[in-house]
Amino acid sequence: MRNIPVAEVDGLDRAVLAIGTDYPPDHLLARHEHRRAQVLYAATGVMRVETADGNWTIPTARAVLIPPRTRHQVAMRGVSTRSLYIEPAAVPWFPSRCQAVDVSALLRELILEAVEMEPHYPEHSRDAAVAALILHELRNLTPLPLDVPLPSDPRLRGLCEAFLQKQHVHDPPARWCAALNISERTLARLFRRGTGLTFSQWRQRACVLHSLQHLTAGTPVTRIAALLGYDNPAAYTAAFKKLLGRPPTAYRSRDV
């Protein structure tokens, strides 16, 4: 199925529904939720999925698991998606919070094949076997640290959201402390409690994940490093590899 709303087929008695959707450049999918669990795969481009407790940057050939009834919005840059909508009872192990994941070569091909299937595929058919294998493969996904958690404290959250609009890897904690009228020790405690990360870890992660959209667009690493305030391209590359386990070149666009 391609370019149809999931609402048109949501009621079908099939555990797995697959829909391919092409979006215009810089499209924003406003906040919404699904009854089914969703596996949102980026066939092209970069997606930024936002919920009440954080955001996930999903580059080409990766995916995000979105739990049922989770309100979210998706900002897209040159994106074509392949989505699996799954009955909650078929994935009792599904995470309660969004989770970015790597996608194996086998699962990628299964997703692409599922999009070509009729939505009401016959039981005990080849298409039904594809759907069943998808459910098996989903349990073996490798999580990726592609999320930037956001604290619930409204004042700190406001500063975090402002930072996400203009990242700089050397943004000093003293500036945040002055804005909040708190000590650096208190800032450290608020960050750890609200995000599970230290201030420097959160700042570094936000910068590295922001750089993914530049990588997909083909921006040179030297330019990306300068935009984010790194001292040199080597420092940016080292930070990127420390977080994601691979160099920036591994996250260049891999369109299908």
C-alpha cells in the first residue's frame, strides 16, 4: 500500500499492515497518535520524531518504534517512509517509550516487500508468512542512541528546546545557570534527574544528532564541525564515533 492514511485500513483483522508514504520537502506531520504500534522506517531523508519526553533523529535506513497511543509529530527532510502498523497484542514486548533502532538487511527487504502486499492478505499465504517473519525479526533489533531526552522541569526544558534550535558544543553551563539563577551543582542535578545524562553528555548528544541532517544533505564534515563549534573535524568525528559507534561517513544517505 502506498500513500494512503492508515485509518482507511486500521480495522482490518491483520496483525501487520505496511504503508509506504512520500512526503514533500521539509514536511511537518502534526501531532497525532495511532491505535497500533508503529515501526517508522526512513527509506530516504532524515526524520525528527518528537514526543512529550524527547525527540529522536532518524537517518536514512534506520527506524523508530512508536508505542500505541503515543502522541508524536514528525519533521521530515526529503523523507519517504515505510511504516509497519502492528496490532498491540502481536508485540507485547514493544517499548513503552519511542526507541530508535538499526534495521538489518533482512528486515529492510521484508519491510519493502510488505508495502507491496495487499492489505487483506490471505491467511496461511506467502504474504502472511512475510508478516509473521517481520514479527520475529522485530524482536532482534539493535537499539541506537538517537534520542535527546527532555526534562519535565519547565524552565530547564525551555532552555533545552532553545538549545536544540541553535546547538554549540561549547555552550557553557554558566550561561544556563545564570538564566535559571542556580548553581552548576544544581544544574548538574537537574540534568541527571530530568534526562538521565550529565549536562556535557546531553549537549554533546544533541550536537551529534543534529549533525545527521547535514550528513544526509552531503555537507562536508569540516563544515559540520565548524557549524557546531567543534575545535576541528577530528574532534567532531571522535565525538560522533563515541556516541554512535561509527564514523560520520557511515551515516551518509543510503537511499532505497
